[in-house]
Amino acid sequence: MNARFVILAAGKGSRMKSQLPKVLQPLAKKPLLAHVLNGLSELSDKAPIVVYGHGGDQVKAAFSNQSIQWICQTEQKGTGHAVQMTSAELADDDIVTILYGDVPLVKNSTLERLQALADKSSIALLTVTLENPTGYGRIVREDGQIKAIVEHKDATDAQHQIKEVNTGIMSVRGKELKKWLSQLDSNNAQGELYLTDIVAMACEDNYEVLSVQADCEWDVAGVNDKSQLAELERIYQQRKAKELMIHGVTLLDPSRVDIRGKVSVGNDVEIDVNVVFEGAVKLGSRVKVGPNCVLKDCVIGDDCVIEAYSHIDSTVMGNAVSVGPYARLRPGTELGDNSKIGNFVETKKAVVGAGSKVNHLSYIGDTQMGSDVNIGAGTITCNYDGVNKHQTIIGNNVFVGSDSQLVAPVEIGSGATIGAGSTITKDAPEELLTLSRSKQLTIKNWTKPNKK
């Protein structure tokens, strides 16, 4: 089967009250259109066709790194007109599936069922049964067979009672689709070319119109305003939370976790409330993540503990690492087994060796640190000279006293001790004490200033 996808994404989305085109509105921090495109490469080896219009430059720029065939619909004359514009790109033996850029949660398994039916009968519709079908095109059947789709504004009172509705998503063989599209007219309440009119044409040509029922209405829910977007966000997050729990994760409150990417997990992972995952996150076994943490594009080894309010971005951790609370690990951080990053510590491009500890109130940037190092509270690696970044190298078994500044480029030899309150501007030799202090003075006859 030659599968081909056409995605209609030309709408302005006026009800969003936003300068951002509707299909770029974020769901789980990804554009709606990205959700529609996600996984289509598994169903077809042909680039999807996206029909765009409003905010076209923004839409194309957002997906510039993907293989997409773009077609501009400068004038919106209905769904039939939008699909008509793709006709020249469709092969007769294509099974063309029409999707919508603002309907983000359609499952690939549903599309596969739809395509299989269209391959059999030339046309298949995705329908859903709604308790309140107001506003939707009704599926009109006779003796169980689909005969037409009637838009809500064109429906009779009797047809308004029908609860099976059209989702707009359908699969049609290319040859027949192009023929029926060429016969569309705008003789309807909207004065537009309705794609749904091809169903009646198919019936007139004695084709059996088959259908697939969506698993639930959320699978085919569209987004027209910020309220609907927020509602769909919660549905999406509930599904992602359920997936984690199916994989054995303990979520202390499944309604208070946000997954904005892909999370893979080992066994016996525990996640507290208000944790946000972004990008690709990998958690080993027996990992515990405290409340109000943000984890982005990181790899966390087994038995690690992430305490509350920690932010971890593009970081790799070994096993049994302790982080936080209130730690910020920036891109390029690598933490060895049994290392510790404590409260109010920030790291950036820092390699911290096994068993090393940075416990309190420190900044470690552009640093190569060996194993079993102890960094005292308030220590700073001064890596920026105002123009360029420089590296600090710290050997194994180093002890750095509190409130020290290591001015890069500088190297601290293995086994060295840096006295508290030192500003180190030259390399410190191995196994020796290095410190930098002015002489302590007590000023006699000094008095505090008086408040004026």
C-alpha cells in the first residue's frame, strides 16, 4: 500500500487571540502540528503534504529541519478546496489520508485501520459518537451503510438527532479522490467546497464507504481556543502519566506531573509532585525525584536522588548521585558515581569525579574535577575573564576551603589543600597547602559611624 498524508494547516485560529498561527500553539511544549506529524514516517515513506496559509513563513520555519512538501492555500475556500490544491501531487494508487493540523492526538493504530479499509474499498471515514454532536457534520446511514455526511448548518431536524459524527479524517484512494474533488461545488450554507461531499459521490458511484470509530472523542478533538488547548493539555498529560505508571513508576500524584518530551525509566522509580520533564530524559532504577524539579535532556543513573526544586539540563549522572535541594545543573555537567551536588550549587560544563562533593552555595563552571574532592561552601571557579572562558582543573583528593575563588586558567594538583578564603590565581602543587590571605588586622580606636 502506498500511503500518503495530507495535513490541512491553513487556518488562522482567530479565537486563539494570538499572533502565533493556530498549528504552532503549544501542546506539551510542542506545536500542535508537530504532534500530528509525529510518527507518520512509520506509516509512509513519502513526505507528508502540508497545506498552509496564515502565518505561513512562521509555520515553515518551525519545521525547516523536516521533510515536508508545502502547498500554500492563499484563499481559504473550504476543506475541499484545500485538498484540491494537492491533487497534482497525488498518485492514482496512493491511499491518501487527510489529517488536520489542530487535531493532535490521533493514534497511529487508528490511522493504520483506516488506511487498510480504504485500500479495500477506496474510501474510509474516521467517525466518533458524541453525546452532544452540535456543530459537527452528521454521518447519514441507510441500512447501516454510510450514504452521506451532512454539515450541521445544512442538516434537517431529524439529522440533528444523529450522534455519530464526522471527524474530518478520512483515507481515500488517489484516483477516486482526484475525480471526486474535481466535481465539488459550493452550493451550501457556507458557500465553500466541502470535502465531505465526496462521500455522497462515492455512494453514487457504488463505492462502499467504510468507517472506523475513534477510541474516544479526545483522540479526534480539535483545538480552537486557549480553553480547549488547556483541556487537551490535561488529557495528554493524564495519558503520559498513565504510561509511566504502566512501566512501574510511582507517581505521588499523577495529576501533578508534566511530560513535555520522552521519558524512559528503569524499575522502582518514584516521582514527587510538580515535576516537569522536557526533551529526552532517561531515569535508571530506584531513582527518586523530589517535588518541583525540572529535568531536561538528561541521563540519570541508578539509585540517584534528586531533591526538591532542582533544575537539571543536559546533564549525565552516574549511579548513586545526590543532587539538591535547589541545585542547578546546566548543560555539559557530568557527575561520577557517588558524587554530590548540594543546595544552591550551580554547575556548567563541569565534570565531577566519583565521590566528589560540592555541598553548598558554589559555582563550578568549565571544570575538570577528579575523584574524592571536597569543595567548601561559597567556592567559585572564576571561568570568565570578560571576554573568554577558561578551564579549572582539579586533581583527585583535593580539599578546597570555604569561600575560595579559583581564577581560571588554573590547576589544583592531586591531594592539595586550598585554605579557606583564598583567591588562587596560580597553579597549586600536589599534596601541599596553598592559601592567599592578607594579614588580619584589628583597628584600635575605631568607632561605628553614626546615622545622620
